[in-house]
Amino acid sequence: MAPMTAPVSSNRPFLNRRLAAFGTTIFAEMSALAARTGSINLGQGFPDTDGPARIAEAASRAVLTGLGNQYPPGPGVPELRAAVAAHQQRFYGLGYDPDSEVLVTAGATEAIAATLLALLEPGDEVIALEPFYDSYAACIAMAGAARVPVTLRPHAGAFTLDLDELRAAVTPRTRLLLLNTPHNPTGTVLTPAELTAIAELAVERDLLVVTDEVYEHLVFEGAHVPLAGLPGMRERTVSISSAGKTFSFTGWKVGWVTSTQALVTAVRTVKQFLTYVSAGPFQYAVAEALRLPDAFFDGLRADLRRKRDLLGDGLRAAGFEVYQPQGTYFITTDITPLGEKDAHAFCRALPERCGVVAIPNSVFYDDKDAGRSQVRFAFCKEDHVLAEATSRLRRLAS
Ligand code: PMP
Ligand code: GLN
């Protein structure tokens, strides 16, 4: 007997048009591939060693003593908001009111989503540096806005921003610049001169700026410079960071936004309907982590700088062209010297060929040709893991 009504799926696809182009994230795809094949996972960016034991103990203490086990306050627990404000003051001399200018989120991911959903109207243009972190494109699409990529291009062994190209990308419809420094996946750190030029452009064209600074403590040469500290920027910048990368607890998903009261209020309005709140006990532990002494932050940076060099040397020896990252814990390479052309095909075959998983940067580009032969490796792994991975990768050249 025929059904009385046609199944709902026959009318149109379930996933709406704004998101139809988005499938499974490359990180999930590649981590599943690593698990399935037992490969070394230098794909998804998570450390293989957890953060400080005393911070893990603070989280377990919070759970056991009932701190944050019930809904924490919407903007985040006061201890964490105070610690975020103190961190911005201590490292950058930036003053934020913990009660009205700091918002705790479910990782930087939610901060990015809530910010873009809050600040954009359908049809607004958003300029983002390409290759871009995958959630940017998805969140811009969710907001019904249009992304306008400005491509970072390899130059003298690293990726650089063409400021003229950036200026030329601004139109009367541009609402917002979405920046990420240190930059995932290229490891580019925008220089003070570039940041100054960007700030001048933002003021001149009256743009909002969202800065994703999750790798703020992983700058290997010089120091991280938050755009919000430049003239004219505090009132138009939403700064985003999170605990995942800095404290090596990527699963805790505690992030934060700092900005003016008006901008934080806008972001909070959206955030309260996404998760409302999250990670109650972890918020207390992250508050403690943000107060760790300078030696912790210096040690993290020194350790990862050493790992960068270890992996970089190994990748060069294996025949890759290596773009030296100035920050983050990723190295972008080019596979052309290995006689390879297509990063996605290369990454799909890599576990079979030598038991290593990496990320094809091509998925982070609108201009697929620009990133077709780029592959990203994460170096937030134990030294022996990096050594074993590069020794396996050396088989590719033979
Ligand atoms: N932005 C960038 C550039 C990232 O690499 C990541 C991954 N950590 C995120 C945002 C998301 O951070 P979180 O895990 O805190 O949501
Ligand atoms: N930020 C991590 C990376 O770039 C991935 C996080 C995620 O899986 N969403 O590898």
C-alpha cells in the first residue's frame, strides 16, 4: 500500500542551502582515518600530553567539591572572568572589566560562531585570511553573510599578507575583518607593521574586527601583539581566545571573548541561545591556569619551538618543502618536490603508504589552486612520536 503522504525527505534535502557545501570536518575525517589505520596522527591539532597536573587536579577538585556542577552564570564564573581580565592586563597591558567586557564561551569555536551570528546581517561581507580555519566559512554561511578571502601567499619560505590586496578587498558591503594571528594552518604571525596597517584600514573604513588569538602563547619569534591594543581598535575589536592550546586541554572547551560592553552584550545575546553555559568545573581550573607563573608560558613556547625544529628538519629530510611557522603548532609543507600534486589525495593515501596522518590545506581555501599541494603537520606531539613519523615519511622519497 502506498504511504498516505510522501516522506519529508523527498521534497528537499534536510541540510539547508546555506550549509549544503559543508560535509564532515577534515579534522574528524583525518582523526578517524588515523584511528582506523593505527597511524601516527599529525593531523588534528591536539597535544598527546595533557597539560599541568595541578590544573587537572583543580578541575577534579571543582567537580568533587561542587564548584560548577550546576549551571554556572551565563557570562562565565566570576573567578574565570577576573582571571581572563588579569591575563589581558598582565601580558598585554589591556584593561577589561570582568563583569561587562569578558564573556566565557564553549571554546573559541562557540566564541567565533556567536560573534559572527551576532554582528552580521545577511549579505554583509566578511574578509578572512585564506587559508582559513574551517569553522570560519561555516559560521559566515550560518549568518547568511559572504566570505571574501584574501590569500596569504608563500614568499621566501613563509606565508605573507599582501596589504594592497587586503585594502582592495574592502567594499561598501564589508562589515568585518576576521583575523587569526598566529595563523592556523600557515603559522604566519602578523607583524606589528601589518597590524598597524590593518588597524588604520579598519578605522578608515569603519570595520569591525574579530581576532582569533587561540595561539597567542605560541609565538616563536618576538611576542604576540593583540590588535585590540592599537589606536582606534579597542572599540571595534572582538578578541577571542581559549584554554585548549595554551594549557593542553583541548577537550575542556573553555574559551572567552574580550571587547567593549556593547560588543560583548551583542555576542552574549547569541551565546546564551547556543549553549547558554558550559564546562562549569573546568572554568574554575582554567581560572587557575591563567594565573600560572610566566615560567609556564615560557616553557610551553620553548618546548614547542624545539618540536617545530625537530619536525621541520625531519620533513625537509623527507623531501618536503617546509614553510617555517613563526607561531602555532603546525607546519605547512608543499609536496611538489615529492612528485605529488594533490594534497587531499596524498593525505588519504598517506596512512597506507607510511602510517602517518596529515591535513590537506586545500580544504581551507576557496581558491583551491592556491593550496592544492599544501599539507599541514602538527608538532604538539612527544619527541619520539615526531621522530618516528618523520622516519616513516622518509620512505616516500625512496
Ligand atoms: N581557531 C583556531 C585558529 C583554531 O585552530 C582552533 C582549534 N583549536 C579554534 C579556533 C577552536 O578552538 P577551541 O578548541 O577552543 O574551540
Ligand atoms: N584546531 C584544531 C586544528 O586545527 C582542530 C579542532 C577541531 O577538530 N575542530 O587541528
